[in-house]
Amino acid sequence: MSFIQEGAIFIADSHYPHHGDEFLELLQKIDRGEIETKQLFLMGDNFDLLFGYNSYIKTFSEDAISLLQKLSKKLEIHYLEGNHDFLLLELFPDIKVYLREEQPVIFSLHSQQVALSHGDRYATGFLYNLYSKILRNRYTILFLRPFEKLIIDYRMRKLSQKSICHDFDGFEKRVGEIVKQYPKVDMIIEGHFHQARFIENYCSLPSLACQQSVGVIRDGKLEFVSA
């Protein structure tokens, strides 16, 4: 079993580059040594749209992609793919990438077992699951390549206009449905919902884009810290 280290940083839902530069700036601070950590968990949707096997989509986020590739040579980085960023192993060969189907991933934090997931796998419905399976497929991306610029430009324009920061009505009920799907663990950590809340042993990480915060392990506990 893999271990979560003291000082590990959890970054979720940065939605770069459309919803602020916080993600790039945070990576730059880590690269310069202004923020010290040996372990980085990218909990999905850190890019507003990014996937492998396509050169054009990379042009929107080349600076952050290059910096992550650089950091992956000297840091232990885990990337849990989200619904906005997927097929990433082709882009980040030195990062441990987890597909949606491989989540949740179980880590050890001292004596606790912790389950990590982006957050869009459970309590989502048949149609969403089917859509996710088709979209997050290398052959789908290759099939659509002749239309890539038209499709990507349209999606990037729509995403840049999307409002992503809001309270989730009935979130406690949704969490109850999600937790039932997990194995028995001491703690569950997810992104995706942008809520920055603890509900019993469930943690909804802050969105870097919305709350300008990240999760940090301090004295064996997860805390929310301003980025």
C-alpha cells in the first residue's frame, strides 16, 4: 500500500487556464522552493480541458504542462484523473496517473486507511457512466481528430463562460449515497464538488479556482490552507 506523507499537498479543481492562474502560480512556487513538499496529489480537473493523444489541446496550457513534467522528475506526484482531464499518462509519463476505473485508490496515513478519488464515479447514473467511458477512450479521441480544432475551440469557449463556484443544495444526502459505494476505510477524500467541507469521515476538497485553497497534511491530519 502507498503512503501519504507529512506535508503532502492536495490540489483539486483548479480549472486552469479559464478560472484563474492559481494552479500555475502554485506550481511555480513549488518549483522555486517557496513551498516545500515531497508529495503532490492532483485530484482531478486541475485543467479545464486536457487529454492525451492530441497536440492542439496542449497549446492552451503549455506552461503548466511543462512545469508539471519538470516537477515530476523531482517530486512524487499522483494524478487522479477527473472529468475535465483524462488520458494523461501519455502527457505525464513520470507521474502516477489513476484512471476513473482505478479510483478510489487506497493510501495509508499513519494508522489510517484513506480512499482517494476525483469524485465523479459514484452516484452518477448510467448515462453519465456511459458518456465517461466513451469519451475517456484513446480511440474516441483519435476518431475525432479530423474535427479536433472545431470541437476543442467550441468546448474551450463554453468552458470559459461556465460558472463553477456554487453551494451544493442537498450535499449531505449526496455524500451519503457516495459513501455507501466505498470500501470500509477511515477517511474518504474527493474533489469534484468544490465544497471545501468535512462531513464525518468524508472530505470534499476545496476547489483551487473557487476557494483559492488546497489540502495539506499536518501532524497526520488534512487541513485546508490558502494557496
